Amino acid sequence: MTNPRTPIGDTTGEFDLADRQSLRRVSGLSTELADVTEVEYRQLRLERVVLVGLQLDSDPRDAENSLHELAALAETAGSVVLDGMLQRRQKPDPATFLGSGKASELADVVRATGADTVIADSELAPSQRRALEDIVKVKVIDRTALILDIFAQHAKSKEGKAQVELAQLQYLLPRLRGWGDSMSRQAGGRAAGGEGIGSRGPGETKIELDRRRINSKIAKLRRELASLKTGRDTKRSSRRRSEIPSVVIAGYTNAGKSTLINRLTGAGVLVENALFATLDPTVRRAETADGRPYTISDTVGFVRSLPHQLVEAFRSTLEEVEDADLVLHVVDGSHPDPEGQISAVREVFADVGATEVPELVVINKADQADPEVVARLQRAIPSAIAVSARTGAGFNELHAAIDTALPRPDVDFSVVIPYDRGDLVTLLHERADLSSVDYHEDGTAITGRAYPSVASTVAPYAVRAEDDQQRRS
């Protein structure tokens, strides 16, 4: 607990002795079942993990929220969380992350709980991970490795798998470790016993071979993703040529994006109460209340400290946000820290250059959220709309906001379409805002506003304003 003599807002960076020496348990993290006689996975050996994090600022709530999120990530990856520990420090120990003394205490906790893995709520340097493993005597991974593992489990498409594999290899490359001359792959025959030609150098060690293979694989994956990106760009340019407005749903993982797109379009996207349940983007067609078509697509969910390797690997997917006409930024209103979710997502928007795209904040799960929290968010973001994708509450307001935000046809036209070109009349009904439709001997007279491509298609049948006025009279 925070020492009462140290105020919450203290910015001096000096901690009392009790705070410096504490390794505090965080309650409510354990997902271990007391009775496992009725579950079906008894034959499956789930990893038993202990979580550890650092409280680097004066407010313990942020550190606790982050550790609870780490517990949800670990559970999504298929682990059983046994315990969670927080230490208050000014900065991570450069050698062992926690400091050697607290690392020894963590080793005692690991032995007492029977854990086989420790997960740190930060990205560890390779030397920190190795030093901590030497002390606790079990496997140590960090938050980045955990998120990459979840992505690897959930990627289904060829592009998604390639993106995740690229991110994993980029993460692994600086973390390779070898075992000196014993890993030589050039010394052979009598040289292996220290005799003869070839014994006077290590040759190409195993770690060098691994690095070379990983670099080759990374280059190959980048070529594959570049070819897949070409197909995605072709589809995107086709949508641009047809001038169909696009809406992208983005937001924190498990905020309800898939449920929202299902409610808006009936897309049938996988919905699961788990982090990163869907990774492969889904594009669906929808219509405004006045019949204007638009596309709506979802993106990969975001999370605090989303590994930069993933942002880089999924850049082609996230470019959907940059090219959108509107971003529906979905926020989980029932989350303990919705403002933190908004900040984390906007950081990724900045990374992919999507800060100029119009944004509509959608506060989801309003039926489960505290009304005071929803009201606080709407005061901070006046244009935000509170909805419940599960019950459908607030969707009339959401549809109206989307209709208003999407671009409308802006080219005036006045045409007379011959009766044998009913396809053009259908096109105008579907893709234009019509002011009038009249039927004459020589064809259907239509006036209104259209997108530039539609207006150019019907331009051969345009009539002059005076001719149109004379026809009407």
C-alpha cells in the first residue's frame, strides 16, 4: 500500500523506506481453479504464471490496471495466473529489472506457488531476462513476447500469419544467445578434438548461423507482405475510384469492435470475450439511412505498449485507418481506465499518420458502464456517442452521426436519360442525391448532385439549364 506519509501527488521521486522495500501483492489476479474435477482440460498442461510489474509513478492505480490487463493477456494466451506482484521503484534495475534482492523474493514466491513462468509487465532487455531467469530458475518472458504469442495463436489469414511471424523474428533477433566456441559449425574431424587445421578459430558459430537465417527469413516475409500489400492496395484503389465512402472501426482490444460491426452490417464476425480474438480485418458493405452505400471495416485491436514490431508488421492493415473517410474509435465504457484506452489508440494513430482522419468516439458497453464514467467521457469529448452493441441502445444516434460525417455527392447535374439506358437511372438512384425525377417522351429527366465519377458517366446526357427550364414549362 502507498505509505500515508507519501502523498499521491508527490513528484519528488523520493520513496519512504517501506515503499522502497515493498514487493506488494495485487489481489484479484489469480485465475487458478480450486476444483478442476469438472473441466475438460485436465489433460492439458497449462502454464502456471506469476506476474510482476513496477510502479514507476506515484499513482498505484495505473500500475494495478496494467497488471490486471497483463493477467487478461496471460489468460488469453492459455495460462493460469497464480499471483501478481508490484514493486515501487523510480526506474527499472538495469541488471535484473526488479533488483537482485526483490528478484530473490520473487524466486521464493515462484517456488511457493509452483509456477513455471514469470511474466514481466514491461519489455525486458535480453540481459535483464537472462539475469532474472538465473535467479528465479524458471522461464521469464515479457509483455511483448506475450502479446506476440497471442497474435500467433489468433492469426488465420496468410497475411496475418506472415505479419505475426515477421514481428516475432524482429523481436527474437537481438535476443539470440550462444554458448561460445562450443557452438562452432566449421570445426570438424580431428579439429573437433583440438587438432589440425581449423582448430585455431571458432569459425561460424551457431548464433551467427541463426542470425543469418533469421535475417533471410525476415527479408522473405517482407517480400511476401509487399506482394500481398499490392493486392490490398488494388482493392482500396478500386473503392476510391468508385468513390464509395469508407468507415474504419478501430479501438482497444476487447472493446466490442466485432460486435459493433455485426450490429451495423450483420457481418457475422467472430465475437469472443477475449483479447485479440480477431486479427484479420473484415470489410463489409453498409448503407446510410438515405441509401448511400459505404464500406465499413475493422482493424486489429490495440493495447497499452503495443509492441513496435507489431505496429510495423501490421502497417499495411493499419493503413486502412489513414485512407478512411471516418474512424469509429470504439472505447470500452466499462473499463477501469477508458481515458488510458483512448490515449493508447491515438498513439498508434500517430504512428501510422492517421491523426487528420475525422474521428467519432463511440463509448461501447454503456449498459455495463458506470453512468458517471460515461458522462465524464462525454464532457471531455462532446461528440462522443454512448451505445451498447449487445442491446442496440444508442444505435439510432450512431447511424445519424455516421450519415452526417460521411461525404456527400457534390457535383450538380441535370440529365435526360433515354429509356433504353435504365442502367444509368439505376446508378443515379443508388449513387446520387436526386432532386427531381420526371418522365418525358425522350427519356427520364433527372436533376441532383452526384460524385464526380457518376456525374462524368451521365455527362453525355446532360441538358442545358434553359432547355431544362423550357421542358418544365
